[in-house]
Amino acid sequence: MDVKLKNKYDVIVIGGGITGAGTARDCAMRGLSVLLIERTDYAQGATGRNHGLLHSGARYAVTDQESATECIQENMILRKIASHCVEETDGLFITLPEDDLGYQATFVESCQRAGIRADIIDPAEAKILEPSVNPTLIGAVRIPDASIDPFRLTVANVVDARLHGADTLTYHEVTELIIDQTRVVGVKMRDQLTGEMREAYADLTINAAGIWGMLVAKMAGITVNMFPAKGALLIFGHRVNNMVINRCRKPANADILVPDDAVCVIGTTSDRVPIETCDDMKVTDEEVKVLLTEGAQLAPALATTRILRAYAGVRPLVASDNDPSGRSISRGIVTLDHATRDGMEGFVTITGGKMMTYRLMAEMVTDLACKKLGVNKACETATTPLPGSESKKSEETLRTYNFAQKTADGRHGTYTKDIKPADSLESSLVCECEGVSVAEVDYAVNEQNVTNLIDLRRRTRMGMGTCQGQLCACRAAGQLCQGNHAEEAAADLADFVNERWKGMKPVAWGATLNEAQLTAMVYEDLCGLNQFVKEGGKK
């Protein structure tokens, strides 16, 4: 999507994860002129590499009351403003025989102090509510966890930012901050697709680049003490559980199992990694073993359930300025005004926090932006529904939908009316596993800034089902390549298949390995895609 830049903006937001998208939305809703810049695609970083858990805050209640309170407040807000992104599953915190049952009382008391509903229930009732739960449990607490789709949530924020006048750029990497003496006045950026260099100017630049924010700050000669923490997760081939299942103990590895659409996700681990590795996270054999072993303690069926893929994200943890060693690393929200902290005007950083608290983070940094720019307008993001969640579909309307429309409704909410197929061809399925039609692919390309197949996966779930893109990837490539050179489409298809294999490789045994071998035969032997992949697996 070609964007003609304004001469000057009020605010430039760097980073198209959920925090950057939410910040762009809040700024635009308050009447500021906004440019959002993302170096790849929306939700490509930590936003798209987590559980997809709508935290109740219960996980943090014992160890971090402030975070727990923030989570439950934002949990209730997101259920209202982002209903098409949320599945209200509820959750269980279970105590197993090897756990300390006495911890349950501390846990419940801590939840109640944070304003989190926490009901102790009989283990027998827990087994009725969630048949997949470990039958040996000796304690259970029901809490208001849920699942949320981070891709839909991010795009909905971007769409609303645009509706309020914001400009947005994907595949543009900020290479330099333009500094006039002691003030950041703009950015230089490279178009990743064409190589073209561009400049944009603003009164205020907001650094919302997650873990990569430390590198953005470094462009201004500023040090932000961030510590990349890798978290690995596994996706299973079908939905084992219908409620979120947590281990009732202090946070540890692999103690959350989240139902996510037609699959479920177990996570996570936590290991500090070098910043240089954050663009290419690989899941190790040991991490897979830990996740599978501990996950089976929550739901024994996981031990015999096919694993679709493994993936990892990097948490943007921040140490206090008084502790460069990192011993006091926080999961809290960190807002840095570099004018008062470092003597650099026109530049602020918003980081830390969690996906769960993105809206609050955006509100905090937009409040600061408005103060600096002399704008007196209150935040309205807590009460204004996101595009797609303005109202709920009636049961009568849903009954008139075909399979593809019903699945699209889950992804686009009220915007599903805009992708109703006009003929039988547009009703045809591109992806059977996820119910993605030709019409939905076209909608994603025309309205949601889709540049390639990996972008399309994030918008529609194409290729995220059991076959991991075995057949649908080729169909989608054909749909996307209309008007493009066939070689470019083939190279895009090769990149997509390689990306799917990257997640399957750490768990390549049994049915997953068989599926990967069949996919390799289809795309290498029949389609000859190898000729479109350069050394190193990149275009």
C-alpha cells in the first residue's frame, strides 16, 4: 500500500506490534496526526508469539499485585471493546498431588485483593467442567481467564487508527533518528521491498518497538536496560481443552494451556538470550521436552496428541535505571520521557508490560504525548469498540452464513458483511482447515495491507491448520499473484513453506514428519520451488 507522507506529523510511532498499534489508535482518536511505522508486518514480533491468553491477572496475583490489578481491569475492557477477538472460556488453576495445597489459600486471597474473581471448586466439579484436566488434581480454583487472537486485535487497532486519519507503513525499517541538536525531529527509513529511503518528521517520536526498542533508543545515544527473555511454546493439532488450565503454584515453565480456535497452546519457558538472536528464534529439543512433559501434567492427553509446531517469542523485560545488572527486572509498564531522563527532547519510549495491558500502555504514553503537545483530550479507547466489535451478530444472521462466512465472522466480526462473496468462485475455499474463502483472501489483500503469504496467514489463519499450508499455500499464492510476475509469486510461496517448516522442524516426528515429507514432495518435486530459494533460505 503506497502511502503519501505528510510534510510533518504530530506523532511518529515506531513499532507495529500491539503496543504501537494501540498507541497509534489512541493518538489518532485524540485528534493527533499520526504515522505508524513497522519494519516487517503487524504483530510479527512478541505480539504474535505468545499464548493468546486473555490474562485475568491471577498468574501474577501472589508475586505482582500491581500487574494483576492492571490485567483484570484490562481483561474486562477488552471483552467489551474487542469481543470479536475474544473467546470467553474461563480458566482453572489446579493443584496436583506434588504441589502445596496450602498455596491455594494464598493464591485466592491475593486474587481477591487484586479484584479478580477466584472461586474454589471441588476437584470433581473441575473434571466435569474440563474433562481434559489431570484427574489426579487435589484442588481447583475457577478464574476469569479467556483466549484472545493477537493478530485480529492488532489489525483492528491499526484499522481504527486509519479510520481516525493515521497513516501506516509496513516493511519500512527505521535506520536513523533525525536529530537537531538535542531534539529528535523525525526518522529516516528504508522501504524493505524496494530499497527506497524515505524521511518523515514529527514533533514527537514514540518508540514502541518492543525488545528492539533498545536499538531504536541507541540511535539517539540513549541506553535502555532491556533484557531479552525468550519464551518457547507448542501448538497441538486439535483443541484438547475448552477452558484455560493453569498450575496453581508460583509461575514456572509450561504451566499454562490455552484453547486457541481449533488448537491449543502450551507454554512457556523463560531464558535470557542475546539481542542479536531475537530476529531468528529457534526452539531447542530441551525446550520441547520440558513443554511436553510439563504440559501433560495439566492435561494428560497432550502426551499422545500430535504437535503441529513450536515457536518462540522474546519478552521486552526492563531493569530499573538504578540496576543495570538486571537483578530487579520488572514485568511492569515502563514509560520513559527522554527529555527529562536523557536531555533528548521529542522522544519517548513505551515498553515492558504485556499484550494484556497494551491499551493501558497506549493510554499512558498518549497522555504524555498530549501533555507535551498541548492537547487536552481524554482517552476514549476503554469505551469505544474496535472495528469488528461494534455489535454482536444475531443467531438468525449466523444461521444464514455458510461455513466460510461463519469462520470469517470469528476473524472479522461486524466487517464480515464486507467480504460476502458475490459468486460461487468467491465462495470457494482456499484453506479448508480454517475455512478461508477466495473472498476473504481478496478482502485481506485489498483492505488489510497484505503484501505476501505470511501476512495473509496473520490476517486469515490460512496455513495454520492441521496440514500447515500443504495445499492452501499454493492456492493462496495463485490468488495473490494476480497482476504480479509468476517468479515473484513462486519465491513468496517458497518463503511461506520454509517458514512453516521452521516451526515443524523441532517437533518433526510421527504424523508431523509425515506431513512435512508430503509437503516437501508436493512443493519440491512437483512444483520445483527449490529453484526460487537462494542460499540461506531467503529470497
